[in-house]
Amino acid sequence: MMLYPAMNKLTANVPNRYLLVNVVARRARQIAEEAEKEGYELYEKPVTMAIQEVADSKIRVDATDVVIQEEEA
């Protein structure tokens, strides 16, 4: 079974798998809360969207930094 995106691409932006799980869960909750607050429908699951943001380097986390930081475009 092949996972997309690959784990090595995700861990390039978040140093380990355990932190990755926490970051993705936290970001997915933010996405779901924003959608509910703004009243728009999500066409993908929040977890899928959060994982894609990590893969696209929109979210990077250092091992010592537990705050999710979004990169400026």
C-alpha cells in the first residue's frame, strides 16, 4: 500500500511522526472550526487538507516549536 504524500515528504516539514500527528490533528480542528464559523462546506476532509498543507510546506514545525506556523506566501 502506498501512502500519498510520502512520509519522508511530511517529516521534512515536521521532524517526527508523533509531532506530525499532533500538528495535523490541531490544524484539522482549525480548518473544521473555520468552516463552521464562516458557514462554508468542505469538499475534502479536514485531516486530508491539513496533511496536504504539511506536504506543500505551508506548515512547518521545529522540534522545539509546538506552535503551528504557516509560511507567508
